Amino acid sequence: MNGVSPCGTVVRFVSHVATKRREKEAVLLVMEVMIHSSSFLIPSTHADHPPSLTYALVLLNQRLPRFTPLLWNHAQVRLCADGGANRVFDELPLLFPHEDAIEVRKRYKPDLIKGDMDSIRAEVLDFYASLGTKVVDESHDQDTTDLHKCIAYICDFTPHMEKSNLCILVAGALGGRFDHEAGNINVLYNFSAIRIILLSEDCLIHLLPKTHHHEIYIQSNVVGPHCGLIPIGMPSGSTSTTGLRWDLNGTEMRFGGLVSTSNIVDADKITVRSDSDLLWTMSIKNL
Ligand SMILES: Nc1ncnc2c1ncn2[C@@H]1O[C@H](COP(=O)(O)OP(=O)(O)OP(=O)(O)O)[C@@H](O)[C@H]1O
Ligand SMILES: Cc1ncc(C[n+]2csc(CCO)c2C)c(N)n1
């Protein structure tokens, strides 16, 4: 029947609404929870055992955080994005002032240096190449950033099955030039199916994909209390949270309207549900 009786039309409409509601409920029922924690900021000896994630570390060409050795120890593989190698060469010895600089450099030897190679110094390249670091020169590609090239490398060499356990830590990603920061944030969206955490000494940023509900466990000795939830790229029609000083309750967020900055974590666990991808940011304590 094709809507001849007004009554039939209403019945069909009601049944359509009921079907849509059931579909929505089914989606809600099957929506998986993604767990987030900052245990990579805690020494391995104190962190949860066995660690549930496999970490990779990418070092960028920006002042490295004081806690870089901690990230290094958590990681199974360490990559430098082009000039990031200069930072490892110059800055890691400064974190161990009582040790011989060359010994420190040998201990913190990256597995791979990749990029367009316009920033790495020749002496740095020669030093690590002679120690066996793999070097991948992609100077022909002037359309993707050096960070993008490094993330692509990690993904290409991580088996499909293991990608769900992979977490890429990116040191030196924030602060400094805004075009670089924006490019680094864009990489979170380029590789939205991979866990990637951008880090500076002061804060971390990662994506909360709309495909999941999120539980963020707060290790309050290393992170917080300042935090933010930011819809980049498109508005969020509805976001709900628990555990924040200023929780959202089906709230719309958009640039030009409300975005949740200068919020405060008020619980050990924060939950977030949204119809859009959001950026989660949190302050890092003076480790
Ligand atoms: N000031 C910065 N702030 C944030 N990230 C940075 C900054 N400088 C570099 N990076 C990151 O480190 C990576 C490697 O830096 P590098 O200086 O080698 O890049 P580049 O491509 O030579 O940069 P440029 O745009 O200056 O040519 C960049 O792809 C970027 O992700
Ligand atoms: C529209 C557009 N804007 C900027 C660049 C430049 N660019 C982007 S990534 C990159 C490599 C940096 O190592 C360079 C040079 C481009 N190609 N296309």
C-alpha cells in the first residue's frame, strides 16, 4: 500500500520511527569502549603488567620533553622524523650531564631516521648510520610531512592483527610553529584508526574517534588536572561526558560557539560519548 489512507501512513511512519530507534539502540549496544591511559608516563617497573599496548616512539624536530628517556624505554621501536635526529643527538646527552655524551648517544640510538632529509645535519646522519640506524630518504615526497612518513612506515610494518594494540607516542609535537602543530594534528585524522598521542613537555593530545565510547583513566600523579575536548574539522552535534568539572550533557560544540577548554578532570575515570571525532587534551605534570 502506498499511503492512500492517512491512518496507514501514520502507522508506517510510527513503525519506521520504531525501526530507526531499534537500529540506533542496536548501534548503542554494540558501540565498543576504547580505554585510554597515560601509563607510558610511569616507569615500566611501576606500570601495569603485562603492558596491554605496544608502543612506538617518533621524535620530532622540536625541543624534546624531559621525560623522553621514559618514553624511549616503553617503546619497542624508535624513529626520528628528519631533524628529530638532531634533537636526539643534541638534547639527550644534556639530560645525563654526568655521563659521556657519546655513550649516551650510543645508548639512545634510533632504529630508523625517515623524512625529506632537509633538516638533519650531516654529522648526525653519519653518526647514527655508522651505528646501524636505518635511513630512509624520501626527499621526492614534498606533499606529506616527515611525521606522516614515519607513521606510514610504522603502519606498513605492523601486522594488521597487531594494530589494535599499537600506540604511537610522538615527542616534540606541540609548541613552536603553528603550521607544524596543525600538520601534526592532521596526522591524527590521516591515521584515525591508529592510536597516536602527540606530546610536548606540558600536554598531550589524542583523538577520540566517534566509532567508540571512551573511558580515560587518569593517573593523577602524572597528568591533569587541566583538560579540553575540542571538535576540530567539524562541529559535534552532541557530546556527553562524566568526570569533568564542567560535564557536557548532549551538548553541541563548534568553533564560533562552545568548545570545552580550561576544563578540569574531577574523577579517576572520564567517560566521553560523541557523534563526532573529538580531540582530547590533558596537561602533563612536572615529571
Ligand atoms: N616547531 C615545531 N612544532 C611542532 N612540530 C614540529 C616543529 N618543527 C618540526 N616539527 C615536526 O618535526 C618533523 C620534522 O621536522 P623538520 O624540521 O625536519 O621538518 P621539515 O619538513 O624540514 O620542516 P620545514 O617545514 O621547516 O621544511 C616535522 O614533520 C614536524 O612534524
Ligand atoms: C597544498 C600544499 N601546501 C604545502 C605543501 C608543502 N609541503 C607539505 S608537506 C611538505 C614536506 C615537508 O617535509 C611540504 C614541503 C604542499 N606540498 N602542498
